[in-house]
Amino acid sequence: YKKVNDQPGIVIANIGDGSLGCGVVYESMNFASMDQFNYLWEKKGGLPILFNIFDNGYGMGGQTRGETMAYDFLARLGAGINPSQMHAERIDGFNPLAVIDAMRRKRDILVKGEGPVLLDVITYRFGGHSPSDSMSYREKAEIEAWQAMDPLLTYRQELLQANVAKDDEFEAILSDISNRMFRLFQLAIDPVLSPYHDFSTDPNYIESIMLSNQAVEKFADRPVDVLMPMEENPRVKQIASKARYAFGPDGKMVPKIKQYNIRDGIFEAVIDRFYKDPTLVAYGEDVRDWGGAFAVYRGLTEALPYHRLFNSPISEATIVSSAVGYALSGGRVLIELMYADFMGRAGDEIFNQLAKWQAMSSGLLKMPVVLRVSIGSKYGAQHSQDWVALPAHVPGLKVVFPTTPTDAKGLMNAALNGTDPVIFFESQRTYDKGEEFEKDGVPEGYYEIPIGEPSIKKVGSDVTILTIGTTLYQALAAAQILEEKYQVSAEVIDARSIVPFNYEPVMASVKKTGRIVLASDACARGSILNDFARNISELCFDDLDAPAVVIGARNWITPPFEFDAEFFPQPHWIIDAIHDKILPLKGHISQENNSVTETIRRAKKGV
């Protein structure tokens, strides 16, 4: 944040030696040392960050040096990061003068743009890791040996011997500190000055700080750093010539290459915000030059300097964690994970950091981070999973999944104008989809689609089909068959947003149809649609003529794409489910086995 926004000062990351066993720590050191800062960025120089490591010899109970780590001397880590070895030093943390001297030298290095730097500060932890730590892993003699070197004792003696101060002055200092700490303790537990929240009078307090729900066009009032006027951008010019509605005046579909598609919708929202908010940065794997793995950012390289759009290492945890830090510092971030499957590589950063800092700060901090996540297609078991349910389960995150160009642009605009973390799912199946619903085409100017509002894509009267993601198009195909072959009118609703979600349009639909099917490409077990179905069953109990039915992918690993039709929901799956569980269709013969016996068999098998 300081480097991108020309802010003075340095950053100090205080961490313990035990944390060096975490992959994200090494990722962060490498991220902070990337060659591009010195060779490619217009603002030359390394990041002004000091990795200040409290080397106290222990993680929780395990000893680092000699047991759980392999470096022997922690400072050696710097040699594995960059040619300057991070200017790493091992210093005596029990010597205040040595610490002061090292800090001054490291600060000077950082100010000159030669960071990052590393300090291995030797210290000791006299107490346990937590109140439950009995410290059975170390002997009393070890603790006593370190206590004899305690700088509160040894440095005091040195100052006395140097006639810096008299003994009673030190006693006064210690007494003042003790009294001050006790006073702070008293203030913290005072029921008047520091009262516990009264949930009987304000039961919704915590939910009020989970999300900030604010709109902020830009986080700094200064000119934006760009390389050309937006109207001169070649991608902007190309998009201007595209058909913003998928069908021509003759009703025939415009050739794909001439259609304004979902890629274009996301791009328009993104480039618009880059020309409004000078703090906005975007990064991820292969986002510059290549334009992102799926060409969404094609055209941004020509428009933006390196410090606003850059490639990151294959370090998903640090992609997210650095974005959290950037946002907490006061900027806006757009980051990308190439596949939804890679959320597993950034689990703590997404679910415990990105999601929680707004609430943990009692709403004082904001988290304007948009995390783009692409759901794979045709790439098998580890690159094609729909993991929408994971972030939807974690409080503190907004989750959206648009599948039309109009919705993609409007929701991205809303996400990039907000102050909350948004997980923005996209599908590789539909990047080329044109606008098939809005006859006036995708609006050319700026607009927002409120996060949380579903969209009725087809009006019907006999059954409601609620979809998440690309299953929308399978549902529309099923609806056409239902009408033409069985005279059943289906109303198709695209959720668009998963968290938050407004049930009222769905309730109104179910009140009219009396029946509902919910479908998505996520595996049926654990799908967020099960949560939707439960809520709808309770909210619409008096209006439902049959149970809410959930359709998802098989509970298998994702097979090769040649077997997509056997794994992902197909139109006939939806029709079969309606026939077998909701509304018998005259003359229909189901292809899928939806019997009670088969449901029990699969559950017993764990599939």
C-alpha cells in the first residue's frame, strides 16, 4: 500500500519463529522480494517491510531450532529469498542498544528502497503459549537461566554502573508501569466504563458490524495513474462495435465473435473503476500481458502501469492476505484465483482474515476487496469444482455468481463500489455468453445491480426453478421442453447472489406456482441450495404443494469433461425430478433413478 500510493514510512511485520513453519510466511517473504519491483515497476525499489521475528525458541510447545525447523540459525532464511539475503541479521533481543541500532540500520535500508529486510531477534518466552500451557516441554533450570539474563535486570545494572540513573529512579519507573497496567485492567473490567454489550436491548449488534454495506467511489482524491485515455484503449474500441444483445433484428443469434459477452461485462466494470479510484490495484497469476488465464483483463495492460496491475507468484495465500492488508490500510483491491479449487490454498486468508476483520474491529475498519474466482470447465477433479458453498458458509463475506453479461457488469460495478469483501464467482463455461435476456442489450453507461437480488429470467405459472450459476441455461432448456411437450409452464429464477439473498421474489413465485426445484453445478451434498431449500420450505410452507427439490452434480470427484453429461445436471435431470418428486408428467418416462431406494443406497455408499 505504501509503495503503490507513495506513502511515507515503513511496515514492520512482527511474527514469532514458530510461524516460519507456515507456508504463507515464506510466500509473503518471496512476494515482498519479487524482482519486478526493481526491474519492471515504474516506481523502482523493494517493498519497505521489515520481517521482525521474535526468535524465542518455541512454537507452541515444540522447540524450533533443534526440533521442528531445519534452518539451525533462523537468519539463514534470507539467503533463500533474494540475492541480498534480505539483509538478514541475528541480534541479541535482550540487549536494547543492539535492537535500537539494528532497527535504525534496517530502517535506512528500507528508506533507500532496498527492502525487504529480516531481523532474527533472539529472545525468550518466560510464560506459556496460553493459560492452558503447563510448560511440561521444558525444565525449570532453562527458564531460570534465561531469567538471569532478563534485560529488566541486566540492562538496569549496566545503566546503574554507567551512572545514567539511580536505583530508586528505576523502582519508580517499575512502580509507575505496574500501577498503569493495573489501572488499565481496572478500566477494562469496569461495568460502567467498559460494559458488556446488552443483547436484550440490542440483539442485532454483531450482525450490524459484520458488513459495512457502504458505497465509496474512490479511496483517495488524486489523479489516477493510467497510460492512456480510456476511450483510446483498443479493447474499449473493440467492445464498442459488439452487439450488446445476442439476437439481431431478424431474431437470429448474432455470431459469437460479434457478441458482447460476460468477459466484456466484467472488463467494462473493472476498467471504469481503475479510472475512478486511484488506490485500486489488481493482481493474481498471469493477469498482466496475458490478460488473465481467461482473457477477462485483455486490454488492461495497455491502460495501466505495473504498480496497478501486476502478476503475482503462484501463492494464493499471499495473494489474499496481502489484499487484506492493502484494504485495511485504506485501498481497494481486485484479486484473482485462477480456479475455485485453489481457494483451498488460501483457506485461512479467505475465511479467517478477509471475512472477519470488519467485525473484529467493531466496524471501524473496512474491507473493500473483490476476489474473482473462476469455476473450471473440462479440467477434471482438481480444477473444475463449484465451491460456492464454502464462502457462503462463512459469515462476513458477500458471494455472487452472475451468468449473464448484464448481471456480470452490474454486480462487478456494485462490488467495486462497496466496502465489503465480495467473492465474485465466474464460470469458464459461460465467459463467451452473450446477453440473451435484456432486449435493449447491456447498458453502455455505469449501473449497478444490487447484491442480493435474484432475477426472473423466464415467467411461468406451474413450477419455479431457482438456479445458481450456469445451470440457469440447463433450466431454461428444461423449461422449453416442459412447455412444448407437457404444457407445464416453468418460472426460471437466477439467484445471481448467494450472500446476501432476498427470498421475497422466490416466495412470490412459489405462491403462484406451488412448486420449486433448485439446481446448480455444485455437488448435491453440502450444496448451499440445501440451505435455500430449507428456508423456502419454511417460508412457503402454506403455499407448497410438494417438497422443495434440490438437484446438483453427482457426489463424485469431477470426471474428465467427456463425461460432463453424466456428472453435471442436465435438462432431463430437472424434468425427471419434477416428474418423480413434484408433478407427474403425462407420458413421461424418467431416465434418472430418483427412487427412495436409490437415494438411501447412495447415502450409504457416501456418494
